Amino acid sequence: MTNHDFELATFAGGCFWCMVKPFDQEPGIIKVESGYTGGTKENPTYQEVCSETTGHYEAVQITFDPAVYSYEKLLSIYWQQIDPTDAGGQFYDRGQSYQTAIFYHNENQKKIAEQSKQQLELSGRFLRPITTAILPAKTFYPAEEYHQRYYKKNPAHYERYQIGSGRKAFIEKHWGNE
């Protein structure tokens, strides 16, 4: 199989440390990379993105084999990692760089993402409206190496962050063990 058989999916879900692990070991997932997208500054640094001056989101870009793992399944996992009703960031990370967004790479992804968002809205799972944006993909800039696969490099800190930020409790409350 050649690389042109793979597709990209790009999701902003707050802190990118928390967005890698849920996708990282699924079949058909080739690569999950933490980085920055959606803004105007070329090759931004973590400090620049956190300063809220670049317009970038913290995001993950997933290279996947759609013959093995569908975009719909990726979206299902994505929704289960975030609070899609919080327009101001995620958990205790606040600001534009921590907002949620789905960055589509083609019109089919846009259509599937919009349908998925509508299904979640209609499900009644959340009392407030779904605020996650669906935006065209822009250049993705990989984050610094120390951010890549953070959950493996710093498992104790990663777990403390998941719990301390409120993300883990939110996911368990709204999704249980799905």
C-alpha cells in the first residue's frame, strides 16, 4: 500500500497531549502528531500559540487508512474526548488555542463532520448546544518533539493532567465505557 491510499484527519480538542492516546493504537492509524493549525503565523512555537497571538489551535493530525479505520469512527472517538458545548476552551485550558474544531481535508469529510455534529446535537446527550467549529484544513505545523506522544514520555504527569483538568471525569460522566 502506498501513502496516497492514506488520508488525514485534523482535530482540535483542547490540550493536544490528551488527544493523541485515544487514536494512537487503533488499527489503521498510521500516525498521530501533535501540532498547531488554523492560524496565520508560519512555524509557530508552543509559547507563541499559548500567547493567543497566532490564531492557531492546538490540534492533532492523524494519518489513517480509510480502508481499515473510517473517518466516521475517528469522529466518534473525537467527540468522546471533548466537551463539544464549551466555546471558550476545554476544561481548565481557556482561550482560542484550546477551542474545539474539526478541520476537514475535503468536501466528503466536511459532509461527514457536519452530519456527525448534527447527530450528536440531536442525541440529547448534552443539554447545551454543540459549539465545535467545522473548518477547512490549513497548514499543520508539528509541535516540538517533547509534545509528541506525551502520554508515553510522561505517563504520571499525563494522568495527573487528565484528572486535574476535569477531562477524565467529564468523559466518564458523558460517555461511560463506550
